[in-house]
Amino acid sequence: MGFKMINVQLKSNEELEIMRRANIVVAEVHALLREAASPGVTTAELDRIARRHLDKRGAKSAFLGYHGFPAVLCTSVNEKVVHGIPSDKEPLRDGDICSIDFGAIVDGYVGDAAQTLAIGKVSERAAKLLEVTRGALGAAIEQCRPGRRLRDVCGAVEEHVTPHGFGVVRDFVGHGIGRKMHEDPQVPNYRVGGRLGALRLEPGLVIAIEPMINEGTFETKTLDDGWTVVTADGKLSAHFEHSVAITRNGPWVLSDPEAIDPR
């Protein structure tokens, strides 16, 4: 993967406050979806729940219409990695795992987070995949401290996952976030070198860290709908994401409502 010129936009304290509000809306939706997602519920119904909460909060969707995407959620079930389109023809089943990615815009700033839910009773292998992917996100967040390099964040994901034999997706990466959903820098889930890897973390940088981890191969392919990405071997995939601000005192997980502002 090639990386373009890096143009990082640091956020002021006032901007971080707005981004926190956007991410709280995101967290609220994820909480509602955790309650709603169960066998028999369709992914389209999950999308409707998210739309209703956006309307209630007076927020906008960061996903709907983005490059033509037709929904406010990405719902990616089982072998789907990312960008799955909600459908009334897709009921969740006992034993499924469902990755849900969601973004909201408040006062011109974007919040973004993802979670993978276990539907009913899942296999031990699926439960382990979720545990490892969530842990990889935590390991990366722990590196989000001033003076450290982006390669430390990226490498933490890969180093956490590799001993478990799972595949780290390379075709899709995390990103900076702010007034736009995708800003510099790109944030791969594997250790990178060069100018990108050497980028020093500074207070005011906000990044969306999002490990996408496959049960088998890291390789993916895109379906004919032009959106849905699946594992090349048909095995499971999990996805967790938080929007994280670098502060002088460490990481502030903007999309975690229980996270304390360390500033």
C-alpha cells in the first residue's frame, strides 16, 4: 500500500469538545444496537434504530450518501469484513457475529466507532476472535501518547494479533478524523516504516483506530455491489474502532462515554 503526502490537522480544545459530543451520539447508537441485535432482527432494522436516534439528537449521518453509500450503518455479518449494506433480507441468526460501523456529525465534526456483536451463543473460535480484536484496539490506544510514533500504534495491533494466528487486514486502515471522516494520517493495523511510521504523535491529533481481524487469511475481496468486503477464504472477520484524541496526558477515547478527559 502506498501512502500519500501527510497533512495532519491538530484540533484545538474547543474542537475536541465538539468531537466528544459527536462521538457520544455514536456511543449512544452503539448501546442501542447492542440491546437490539438478537436472532431474528434484520440488519435493516438496526439501521432504522440508528436513523431514529440521529433524528432524536439532531445529528447527521457520516455514512449516508458518502460516495453513494445507501445507509447510516455498515453491518457486516460473519465473513463480511466491512462496508456491509443493511438489508431486510438479512436476519441475524444464533451464532452469527455482526460488525457494526457508525458515524455521526455534530456541528460539522465527525464521530466514528465500530463494534462486533456476538448474536446468541457463538463458537469458541468466534468468541476468541472478538476478544483478540478488542484487545488489539486496547493495545493500540495505550500507545497514543505524545512523543510516540504512529508505528507504535500500528505495530501494537499486529503484535497483539499475530500470536493468535489470525489475519490482520491490510487493504483497509484507520484514519485521522475531524471535519472530515477521513483525514490524514492513515492508520494501518500493521507496523509501517517511512515518513508515515515515523510521524510523531502530538496533542490535538485525533485518529480513528480500527483493527479489522480475520479468522483466517488477511486477504479480502469486494462483492459485486461495489461495497461489501468479505474475507477471501470465507472465514469470520471482526472489527472494533474508537476515535482517540492525543492529549499531553495521554489518550482520550472520545467514543467511549466512560472515558475520562485526561487534559
